[in-house]
Amino acid sequence: MTAQLDNIALKDFAADRSTATLARFISETRYEQIPASAIHAAKRLLLDEIVVTAATYNTPMAAALMRLKREQGGTPEATLMVTGEKLPAQSIAYVHAQLANLLDADETMLNRMHTVSASALAGLALAERVGATGQELLAAIAIGYDITARVGLSLAQFVPDDKGGLIFAPVFGWSWMTFGAAATAARLLKLDPLRTARALGQALVTAPVHFDVLKHQKPFWTDGEPAIWHKYQMCGVAAEAGINAALLASHGWVAQTDILDDGSEFWRSFGAVGCDHDAIYDRLGAHWYVEDCAIKPYPFCRFGHAALDIMTGMVAEEGLQPDDIEDILVRVAPHDLCKSLMKLRTVDEGLKLMSSQPTAMALVALGIPPGPKWWDVDLTDDRVRRIALSTRHEVNQDWGAILVEQQTGDGFFRRLPTEVVVRTRSGREHRGFAEYAKGDPWSPKAMTDAELVEKGKSYLDGILSAAQIDILAAAVFALDQAADVSAVAEAMVRPS
């Protein structure tokens, strides 16, 4: 297991479908073997994660998480965003990773899942603790993301409904992302393959208990009842658990080294209905999933972004005025999530926004900049609710074939057909159609680096200055030349 791979091509990693292979991939992949495009994607992801995390600074959720870790105290090892306080790396990773998903503006991978917060923010905190170089952090993020994505893709999330559409699998959760955090941490701790395999084994028993999204989230969806603050996953716990698993392995802790072997049943611990081990091992080292994630412009479920793009275009390019809107029709594909986003027509607090397509459409129509400012709006205001209640949907059953073909072929889908039709009181009709959303890297709608920086300036307005965002972006994009991550850590703190 400890053999060096200097003369072995990365594509050969997939020859042996075992945890040992994954451990060697994590431990021995050289920075130079990672494609430049994957390294650049890792930079973009890190910048975006910092933006969406710092953007939650003024929320009560951030206050509660920061108070918890302040009270626990400990060795000052890593930097808390915005405030600049120093706490143990695990505590910083816990706070940051949990907040990164709060607005639901963090990346999505192949219209399937959020993948990066636990691993990337565990990596950033641990990189400060160990004095890692910028290259070491970027490699750890790219590798950790890959492990997280592969494990996540192996577990069924959406399945055919035998009616031409897709539905949620009977059970599904997210605590498996602990594997990615452990991989990132093992890489930064420079563990050999044996100890890396043990870190992965320990990640299984260190991971938070499986949380069944479908069976335990009713209050989150209910108007009039407070939303549950953990939403549908505890990324912070997964990040902290992943670091601890790797640290235990670094101290000589003995754990199983075959947890993710081909044919293993690790997936039962995560409440999944099955596992496709091909997704874990196929093209390991040849295909980098960090390049397949979308950057989200809106703090909203990715399945609704195409409709929000269309609405944004109508407002900006066609001069659509909110008071002139008579009604809005959103045509969606026969997918459980597309339909569920339309069912919650009004919401009464920001945390529920990601689940109400009609309310999000109203905020776009009213010209509210996406990001934390959506949470500042009185969502019970008559202007918001009038447009939301005027928004309805239809399911285009024919589009189901487009989804099923992609899901049964690749196990995920890049195309998500959506149509929006707006009728106005003045008798006009605005119509738009899209299969991709802004930020999809596989489409003409990919978000540029400049647009990503502008997202940062919009989301962090009032938290960090525009000049500070430019400094932060420059520090992140220069990480491959940096001797440590101090410039990034300093740039994500509000100047005193």
C-alpha cells in the first residue's frame, strides 16, 4: 500500500477497486498531475465558499454557531471569517462549513448535490494550522472534492417513478460527505496511504448519524412554523468529524482499511437504498469532478435557477415591471424536486426561501439583488405575496424522457428544461425557455471569474468592502504561488 507511484499514470489507479487505491490516490497524487483546469476550479470553489459563508455573518444562525465554539475555546489555529478571531481548526471548520450552505448559494455538482463545503472549509482551516502552501491546499481541495463527489454519486438520490419522471429515493442523507473532509485533511497532514485508508475507515464511524431528509424536514417546509436551522444536512459536523478522523489516524489510530472496497456495504450506514461502486472508481485520476460543479447566482435550490434566469432576463432586457404582472406560469419537468419547489407558494422567513419558487420569482421581479438581501425583505409584504400567489406551474410530462435518459445513462443530468410565461395587465406576454442555468460549467452559461467576483461584491455588500473582495479574489487566485494561506485568511477579515 505504501508503494510510490511516481512512474504510474493516474489512470491506473482504477485498476484495483479498493480503499487502498483511494488512499494512494489521496496520498500520492502529485500537484503536477492535477490538470490546471481542476486547480483553477478549486480556486473558484474556495472563493465562492468564502463569499457565501461570510455572507451569513449577520444571521442568528451564525451568532449561535460562533458562540458555541467561542465558549469551547482552545488553541488559536485558524481564522474566523469577518471577525478575525482565532480558534482551533476543527471549530473554525465546524462554523464555516455549516454556514456555507445556510443561504443555499453554495455550489452544486451535476444538479445533484452540494459537495464542497465540508471538505474545502475543513481544508482551509487545517491549512492554517499546519502551515500548508497554497499548492498543497488546492491539491487537497481538488482531491477531497473528488472523493466526496464519487461517494455521493454512488448513492441513489433520484430514481425513475415508472411514469416517465423522477422521484426522490425512499431514503437519502448527506453525512457521507465526511469522507471528503477526511480525505482533504489526510492530504494536508501528509498521511501515508495506510494512515489515509485508516482515516477513511474512521470517517465512517466518526460521521454524524444519517439524517433522512424526506422523513424529518416537515417544519422546514411549513408556512407559519419556524424553519429548522440545520436545514437538510450538518456540513459543519461532517467537516469537524473528517478532520478528527484524519488526526486520529495521524496519531496511530487503527481503523478499518476496506470501508469503500468494491462490494462493501458502507452505504447502509448512510440510509441509502444501494450503491453503484462504478461511480467511485471509474476514471479515478482521469476525470476530476471539481470541474463539474456549478456556481450559483441565487440563494435558491439549483433546480429553480433556470426559471429565475429567465425572469431576470425579462426584467433586465424586456423592461418587465412588477406592478404590471398579471400571472406567471412556470413549466417544469416531471421531477419531484421541480414540483415541490412550486408547492410552497409563500414563505415567512429567509431560511425557507430556497424552497419557494413563487417567492423567489417575486423577489427577482421586484429587483431585489440575490443573496443576503433576499433575507432582509419582509416576505409577508403584499407586493411580494401578490406576485408569489400569481405564480403557478404546469408539468410537461414529455420532458421526463430527457431527465430519465440522462439519469439512467450517467446517473445525473445536465439539462433541466424549464419554461416561463408571464402575462401582464397591459396585455403583453413574455416567454422564455432554458435547459441550462447560469453557472453551469458545461454550458454557454458558465460563470466567468469576473462574474464570480461580482457575486462576492453583491453578497458581501455591507460586510466586506468591494476593495476587500478584490484583495480576497487576488489572494485566492494566486494561491498556487503562495508559501502559505495567510493572505487569504487576512483578506476574509473585516479591516479594523
